[in-house]
Amino acid sequence: MSASSSDERKERIRKLLLSAIMVGMGVWFGGQWVLENLIQGPLERERAQTERLRGDIKEREEGLIRIREASKMLEIWENQSLPSDPEVARSLYQAWLVELIDDVGLTSPSVTSSEPVLRRGVYYTLSFSVRGRGTLEKLTRLLFAIYQTDLLHQIRSIALSPMQRAEQMDVSLSIEAIALVAGSESEDAETVFEEFRRRTWRASNRLAYSHLDAYQTIVRRNLFGMGGGTLDASDFTVLTSINEVNGEPEVWFTVQSTDQLIRRRIGESFQVGTLDLEVIEAFGTDVVLEVDGERWLLTLGENLMDAFALPPEF
């Protein structure tokens, strides 16, 4: 075989190889394009569309839930609202406050109100200012009565000024009430009055305890230290240590006004000032004390007056 024939054959082989490589590359890249644009692309778009639809469905379902909840709340609010006529609402609520202050026994009473303000065309806000003078026990009764009454109202602020040489204080409350515009009550004045009175007699679920006696600890502890006399030793008694002695917890209290150290174990009682206490439990940095049939939770470093009154079920 001549040299020229051999060279021609090699050239043909080389061209065939190049052609095969080019075809292979074309198939590869073409396949990639087909996979990405004709298969994966549509699938990804379908997945994205499905996710968007699922998101829309979830958002609509959540919206329906919110609408149902709002409808339920609107029913409740309509049942708690002051009369829809703002002037009638202001007159009735102010008269109710005057009656309430008289019932609890505050002296030098004063109840004033400002002009109703329409909010978003949906409801009126009515602001009232209450002033009077009385003891901590009377104030507790007043606050209990306000929060127990099932009306759309709340105390916005409270200011207390203890008086010298007396167990009384000046009380100032700022109260806001709401009257829905779309009220359902009758237009008859007598019926509106009767409906309002029924609502003031109905008890709300805003309070932790439904009985006034549960709040008498506020009166007994007298956090304001009123009266101008000597302060109670309990005001200065701090839980300073919880130790383990012979495998049992021992609780230490320090009366800072006298540097007296009181050590007690579980079940042991002691008296500080006007308080009779018993150590019920000690765990970690907390101690449970029993005071006048109530259980108080006190944390290491806290003053007795910082103790938290536990609910009866604890």
C-alpha cells in the first residue's frame, strides 16, 4: 500500500472521529437543552404554580377563620357595648360610676367626662375621670367592681396619693368605655336603660378570682405603707439563703432593719411584724410560705412584700 493511500485512510478516520465527537457533543447539549427547557422547566413552573395555589388556599382559609373569629368577637362586643347613642351612653355610664363610688364609700367623689370621639365610623370612645378619697380596702372594692362588670371599658391610668396621719388616700382614675355604632338595642329610652342595667349586673370573666375576698391580701399587705406611723418589720425582711442542713432545706430570712437572722425548716412557723408565716416548701431558689391561709411564692433576694400570691389550686 502506498504512502498516499495510508494518509488518506488516516484522514478519513480522523474526520470520522471528529464527526462522532461533534455528534456526541450535539446529542449531549441537545439533551441538556431538552431536559432543562422541555421537561424540567415546565415541571418547575408547575411546582411553583402549585405552591402559589397552596399558599393562596391557606391564606384564604386563614382569612375565613379570622372572619369567623371576628364575627364571634363582634357578637360578644355588641353584648358588652354601651348604648349606640353616644350621649345616652355617656349619661348612663357616668350615672353608674357615681352610684358605684357611693356603694364602695369613697368620699369627696367627682366624676367628669369628655365629649365622645368617633373612631373609624365604627365605635365611640368615651373618657371619664373619677376622683375620690378612701382607704385601700375601698379602692380594692372599687377596682373589683369595675373589672367584674361585663362592659367594654378599661382603666387607662390610676394615681394614688397617701395622706399624712390617716389610712386614706386620694384616688384618681382615668377610664375609657366604648359604644359601638351598630348597636342592636331598642330606640325606646326605658328599654335602653333596662338593657344597660342588665349589662352592669352581669359578671365578666376578666378577673382571676370571682370573689372579692380573694383580693383582701392587697388590703392586709398594704404595699403603700400609709398612715405615717412606724413601718412594719415585714417591709424589711428578705429571703437571703436556702441551705441544706442534715439533708433538709433550711431557709434564712434577714430582717434588715434590725439585722435579725431567722432560720426555719419546712413546716416551721415564725412571725415578722404583723405577719404569721409558715415555711411550706423550698426548691431551687424559691420558697413557698403560708400566710393567713394563702400561699406566697418568694424568690431568693426578694423582700416579703415582693412575694407572689399563688392561686388556691397550687
